[in-house]
Amino acid sequence: MPFVLEQLALRTGERDVLADLSFSIAPGERVVLLGINGCGKTTLLKLLDGLLAPTSGQLRYDGHALDGRALDEPAFRKRFRSEVAFLFQNVDAMLFNPTVADEIAFGPRQLGMKNVDERVQHYAKLFGASDWLDRPPFELSGGEKKRVAMAAILAIEPKVLLLDEPTASLDPASSAQLVDFLNQRQELTVITSTHNLSIVAELGSRVLLLPPRASGLLFDGAPDGLLENDELLVHSGLAHRHEHHHHSTTHVHFHVHDGD
């Protein structure tokens, strides 16, 4: 199992950001982390990437406890960093090389991989970034930066992708392209966070719904089971109810907020 969580909790100061989270993710699974902004989706992805350590509970990657001690051990750290890749919601935090080519080459070089130039060409082409290889990433548009960031994390050929709101700032065509790419790569384990109900079914076959206030999961199952459950969507804060008394019916309206 890539990830196993048991009663995982993360506190910052007096606040539980996440609490009582227990689930496991199997190899090749497509999991969507869904919930309103501020419910801890990004925090959970950072825990899975080893960027944060849980305050209590267990978090294991492929049988190893994922904590500071494990990541201080060079062999495990190199293996983990070559197998697990994280796409930040704000990709500006990831792009710091002088050119797009250097950006895509960075991970493979750090990990001592072979054929770096071939990897750069291949992944730039895959994400339509071949024409920008000599350009500084900061000159690119938001959607272009995201494509470069995707090319850069895939150049290490990871086994696990952690994607934080990957379709934010992408136009519909680029979003569809990303979904198609992920669907072609069935060997990858993909964990994607979103607050956008309309793309949940495209992004995964399993949804983990986080509550507005940290504790446990509101739902763990197939997207259809959640999207048909108006009560749960209202409870999660992803939908709100409008009463129409003269028809004595209740309509549930979905609203989507941006930012995290």
C-alpha cells in the first residue's frame, strides 16, 4: 500500500487542522480529496509528501513510517522523493530555475537519473512546452506555468502523484488534456485535491470528503454515491439549500469558491 493512515491528526497551535483520519490507498488508485477551502486538503497532501509530520497517529508509505527520521535517512529519502511527486496549487512556489528546460531537468538531475535531456524533450512535448524551453518560467502565464510544473514532476517518472487543485488556472482544453494524460497512465497512484464538484468523477474513482471542521471523513466511496447525496453535500459546505415553499420542494445549489 502506498499510504496507510491510522488516527492521523495535525494540530497547529490550539487548532486541529486534521483529526482522526484513517484510510489506506492502494497502488494505482485514483483518489479525490474533496472539501471546502480551509478544510485541510492541502495540509493532508503535504503530510503525504513528507513536508509536514503528523502531531499524532500513524502515517506509513509502503510500510515505512513517514516521519522526519525516515526522511533523514538518505536511501529512503532518495527513494521516496523519486517515487512521490507533489504539484502545488500555487506553482510559482515550485518554479525557480532560470529556464523551462532547467526546470524540467531539475528533479532528474537531483536524483542522479540518466538521459536527462531526453526526459526534458519528452515531457516538454507531452505538455506542449517545447517552444518555451529557453524561456524563464516566471514569464509564462498561469496555465503555462502549471503545464511546465506538471512536466517537471513527471520527468522523475514517479509512482505517486499528489495534485493540489491541478485544474485551477487551466483553461478547459488544458484541463481535459491533463485528465486524459492521467487516464492513460493507469500505473500511477494519483491523489488529487479539489473543491470543484463538476470534475470529481473525471479525476478519480474514489472520493474522500473532508468535513468543514477537522475530524474524520464525511464520505469514502465512489463519486456517484456522493454526488447523489444532497444532505452530505450541504453538510460538507460544498452545496447550500434553497427552500421554495410554494412548491414544497428543496433545491440544492452548488457553489464553488476559489483559493485555499
